[in-house]
Amino acid sequence: MDYFSEVNYRGKTPAFVFLFLNYISHVFVSNIRCNWSSMPESISTGKNHNDQSNSNIIIKLSDVSKIYLEENKSEHKVLNRVDIEINEGEIIIVLGRSGSGKSTLLNLLSGIDVPSSGHIYINNNDITSMSEKNRTLFRRNNIGFVFQFFNLIPTLTVEENLLLPLELKGKISDKEQRIAMEILHEIGLGDRASSYPDQLSGGEQQRVALARAIIHDPSIILADEPTGNLDFETGLLVINLLDRIIRKKKKTMIMATHSKEVIGMADRILTLKDGKIIELKHEKEKILK
Ligand SMILES: Nc1ncnc2c1ncn2[C@@H]1O[C@H](COP(=O)(O)OP(=O)(O)OP(=O)(O)O)[C@@H](O)[C@H]1O
Ligand SMILES: [Mg+2]
């Protein structure tokens, strides 16, 4: 696929270049500096099948702290010596007031950011001991990210947006192209492949963003307020779709949200308070009553 020529045809090259770089810097913070082709085999999938020690645990945080220095030099401990284990296939909802550290936690899990201390293991790989470049490569193979504001590139079609994570990994095969079309049908947008994001509703755009988060078959989906920019009903439609995709494909998902309506899909609910992660064992029953 040559979307550069398509973009030129639409006469939006400068905007595209800006948005593309913006997207890359947002999703794959340091990718621009990386040489894609030099990815070491040992971290290409992150699925360390030889190590059976924690076979069911896909994510483990061990004594993780994240401390920001305030302007007056005082320390702001957003995460304070946190331990958690998340099992393969679990759907985890993370609640917590604004500023409690939900996005910080997701950024650490994705490797976009690094903790001040402690270790984060994904598929038994210690991502905190990886170089920035290897962490970036690891993220590209293991993690799909869904954002509140969709982050689709306006000058790319729906299909081109969807294929972007694969495009970043190398040449797209015919099989991958076919799978992309199947996914588009699955999310009810099979006839919108050549539409542009501004021709779609918010809910449709978020459906494309969900599809984009899974197209490269990551084992973990991280979602930061994926319904935060949608009305209630559209948000529910998106959540139901996400729930269906995640369970069908047996992915692990961690979703930060303010919306209690999504709690029904959770296997476990966590909340962040004063730098600690607390499991809300009875929240689901309370909310669903
Ligand atoms: N780069 C940074 N430098 C300094 N402080 C930061 C930085 N990033 C986040 N913070 C602070 O860390 C705290 C947690 O921020 P975070 O974005 O993780 O909260 P959140 O729970 O996602 O909030 P919201 O629900 O509003 O999205 C906030 O007090 C924020 O100001
Ligand atoms: Mg946030």
C-alpha cells in the first residue's frame, strides 16, 4: 500500500507529515529514532514460552514507584511501591479520581514511560531493564493502545489507519490485508474502508481505533478512557464491542476509566488512591445491583 502517494493526491502532505509525527511521538514515543529492522529476535514476541515460572501471570509490577519532582523540588509520589499481578486473559478496570495516576500506570505498562524504581514484567520479560529502543520494539509487538481521542490520522483512510501498526513493522502481506478487511467487517465498518476519519461518527472512529489496537495481535490491550469522548449510548456500544473482541481473541486488557457503566465487563476492579493500588472486591456487585 502506498498511502504517501494517496496523501499527495489529496494535497495534504504538510498536514499529514505533522500529524504522522504527532501520532508516532504519542503512541511510540521514541520510535522515530529506532532502526526497525534491527529488532533482536529474543524480544520479537515477548511470549517467553520456555519460562513456565509464572505461566499464568502476564503482567507483574514489583515494588514500582513513580515520583515526579514538583517545581518547588518536592516529590510527588504518583505510585508508591506498588505490587500487582495480572493474569493472562483478565479484563481489569482501573478507577480513581482525576490525577490519581491511571494514565501514569498505563504509560508505565506500555513502556512509554519508566518507573522511578521497581520492576515491570510483561510475559516474564523485565521491560524496566530494557533499553529505550528495545522497549519500543517490545511495545510494538505486545501492546495495543486505545486513546480517549481516537488518534486516527485524518489524512489516511480507515483501512490505512487500521494497517498502520503493521506498516510500522514491515511490509504488509496479502494475508494481513485480508485480516484487516475481516476485522473491519467484524466492527461493522466493512463498507467504510476508504472513508476518512472526518467522515465517520465518534463511535465509528473509536471502533476503528479499537481495531487498530488489535490488528498486530498484541497480547495486551491498554485503554485510557476509551469512552471519555463519546456519549453514553455510543460509549456502551464501543465497550460491548471491545468486550467481545477482547474475550474472543483471549486478550488481556487494562482499562482506565471514570465511567462506572463499563464495570460490568471487568474481571477485577482496581482503584488508585494516594499512590497505592487497591482492589475493589465488591464494587462490581454494588454497581450492578
Ligand atoms: N510528566 C509529568 N510531570 C509531573 N507531574 C506529572 C507528569 N505526568 C503526570 N503528572 C502528575 O501525576 C499525577 C497523575 O497523573 P495521571 O495523568 O496519571 O492521572 P489520571 O489518573 O490519569 O488523571 P485523569 O483521570 O485526569 O486522566 C497528576 O497529579 C499529574 O499532574
Ligand atoms: Mg488520565
